[in-house]
Amino acid sequence: CALPISRCQLSLHVGRAPASVDGMSSIGQALAEKGRSLRGPLSGEHYSKVVCTGKQERTANNSRKKSGTDLWRLQGGLQGVGVVPGRSGATGPHNVAALAALNAASVSSQWEEHGGPAWLHNKDRNLFFAVNTGKTLWLDKKTGEHTEFHEGQEYDLSWRIEGSAQARGGKQAMKVVIADLHEAAAALKLDLSHIDRPAAYFATFGCCPTAAPAEVAAKGLHMRLLPRLAEFRGVWADDDLQEALKDSFVHLGFDSCEAAVVLLLGVRLVAAASHSARGIVTIHAGGEGSDSIIQFGSSEGVGEPTTLCVELEESPPGQSVVLLSGDVGLGCEEIATTAASWLSRGQCRSGCAALLERARSSGAEGPLVAVASRITWAPSSSSPKRPRTEASSSQVRCRHILVRHAACKQPFDKVRRKAVKRSSEEAEAILLKVLRELEAAGELSGPFASGAKASSVSAAFTAQVRAISECESSLKGGELAGDLGWLDPSKKHDKAPAPLAKVAVGLQVSQVSDIVATDLGLHILKRTA
């Protein structure tokens, strides 16, 4: 069913207990814990540590406009509570224990007494800790008041984000993918520790005749949004997140910004679209159920940006998101069905290529761009085991198909000994056709094949390697055609750029990858061991 709405909030949680004790902040709980692990690379598939849902905390703090208290008033009410009386700055037993525990749990910054024994201050993070309540406060410079700090939660999600862009008439639509907003903010010396994890940003920017160049909007939007997210360090309400995203559009001038943007913040998707840019969120039902499709953006391309906030459902099928900019001429049902099979396998770039191919066949002209994401809950320890991916192994073995294009580092086919003049769009179309033929042969039906099926699948991939690949490895004999040898993501390889090794490690044995871009061109991988 299609639900064309500008704002929507959906929520479903399945039995996850809150991680914090009532009245105690996450930093207060640092008295019993020491740090937390960080995630890996900035692209591809990511997993984040299970902590809890934050819905109960958001419900209790449903607005960022909550009242605060001046620090001097709080200090005045707390003097002598749980501390040894005496001169200002004297250290009581409660303060000694709290200070030692906090500093032991702190990875990169230290806490010191501030104005009296009942208060600690972290200069690096500019936070205050009330010893007797175990609460952490931050100073809101806009109001001049101190408000309770929210330590961002981590959720057990896995996701992929990829996109495809096509230029026309000298104009280029653009896509932006920031797979880790915390790292991006740190590069700008901003602190987003109050934002839930995973935190990602992805967007498409079109080339509407009356809009600013896509490059200007692509660079300016997230640079405006990140400082806004860093300003408020409490619990962000859904409405406030949507307002912050809309304000970033307004700052650029929404009349001159054709864009569709999504923020993945923990278990919330916050989206906005302006001009003719559009997006859909598909909530997969699984089994015989019907998927729910929520669209945002104006099909007429008029009016101010529309916004949307969706809370991710904790269900195995997960959710998928598609963003489009440009005059694609496709309805939301058509968009969803065209990308569905690709996104169900996590082949997001192939899904985007299929969408743009469909748009062109329907008569779409001008620059087009699509970005897609597949988001699922990672299996918990109580879930049935997934097929083994050899994640603990540092080496994997793969075969590949390489198609070069004119913009790659070496636009020369070493197998057929001729220059390559095709565009990246044409190279993408070739590999999309290869994937469809492999699907027809059973290659994409699942991660494993056995018996006679395995033989036919292997033969299909080998035939494609010999017919299509422009890598010299395609000249190897038998099942070694296209073989890259053993790959280790931690080491540099002459014939396998780093992105290939990273993708290869995430594949299961006999699984075929999505389209992968490197400076050599576009690839399809098949893991063999």
C-alpha cells in the first residue's frame, strides 16, 4: 500500500530492556563499565554493538525544549550532600570514588573537581558530573542553562548504502554517502556522542534548471547539518530532528536545492526532500505479507521540503530506502518493485542502476541519480546461526569480472589490447546484464550451491569472465579464470585494490557481490574460499 505523507512516525519494539538505570546517565554507569567498542570501515556493511533501545528515554524526554537549571543553583542545593564538609574544593569519600572510577572509564579525557566536591568537570567534552545524583549535565549556550546530557545508544543494525549517478548535457547529478557521522563530526572537531549509533547520512542532489548546481548543495547541506546536531546534547525529539533537517535546506535556499536526504540515527530514519527529488521507505513484511511503502517528496516538485521520521521495526525482513533526484518519471510502486529483488540481496548499487535503466527506458532525460540502503537487525546470539563467512579469517579467495571505463585509472583493455572509451554508465549496464544472467543460472538465488547446481553456477561465472572481463586474470585456465588469489584486507595487493578485499571479506563462500567501483573500473566478485 502506498502512503503519500509528509510526516510519519512508525514504531515497533520487541522486548529490549533499557540500558540505563532510572535517574542515572550513561556516564554515571561508567562507574561500572569501561568504554565501548567502535565500528570498522566507512563503507560497505557495518555492525554495531547491541546496547538497547532508547524509546523509553525518548518518551520520558519527548522534547529538546526541556527546562534546565543554572549550575550555581544546583551547586548550592548539593553542597554537603554525600561529601565531607570543609573548604571549597575539599575532596570527600564519594567524590574520590567517583573521580577515580570516571577517569578509569574515560578513554581520552579526564574529570576534575569543579567549584566544590559535589561537582566534576570534563574539560575535553565540556560536561559536568553531579556526584550525588550520578547525572551528567551540559551547558546550553542558547539558554545559559545546564541540562541533562544524553549518551548516545548503540543498536544491533547492519546496513549497506550504495548509489548510481548518470550525467547528461554536461551536467552531473551527485550523491553523498557518509557511513559514520561520528567520524565525520570528529574531523570537524564536533562531538556527536549524544547521537545514537549507527549514524549515517546519504543524499541525492539533482540538477533542476532553477536550482543551484548539485555540487554546491552536496557540499553545503551536511556542513550545515552536522554543527546543528552537535549544538543540542540532550535527547532529540522526532519533530526537532525533522526541523533541523528542514532548516539546513532553508539555509541553502530550498528553492535552489533539489535534494533527497536521509539520516539514519540509531533506530530512526529522518528524511527530507525538495523540488522534484523523491524518496521511499519500504517496510518489508516477509513471508506472504504485503510490504508497506511510505513516500516523501513532492511529485510536482513545488513547495518547501517535506520531512519524514520513521522508527525502524525490529523484524528480520528489515527496511529499505531509495532516494532519487532528477526527472525519473516513475511511481513509488514501480520504484519499489524494480529495486526489490536487488535490495533483498544487499545489492544496492545494482538496484540503483536498475532503477535508472528503467527510468531511461521510460523516456527520462537529463541527469539522474539514485541512492539505496538496506537496513536489517543483525542476528542476536539467540538467533539461528547464519552461514559461516569466515569473518575470523584474515584471508579470502575470490574471482572477479572487471569492466573498465574511460574515467578509470587505466582505460585500456589488456586482454583485447584496445583502448576503452565507454562511460561508467555503460560499464554499469554491462555488469547489470551479467548479474541478470547469473541470476538466471541460479548464481544469485543464495549464498551456497551444491552438487550439479554448483557445477552449472561455476560454469556460468567462468563463461562471463572469459566473455566480459578486461583483466588479464581472465586468461587463466579452468576454474581459475578471473582468480585474484588470496586477499587480506590489511595488506596491499598489486591486482586487487583495497575496496575489493574489504568487500570480499563480507561475502560468504560462493556468494556473488554487488557492483564494486575501484580506480581500475567496475567489478563483480565471487568468493571461492
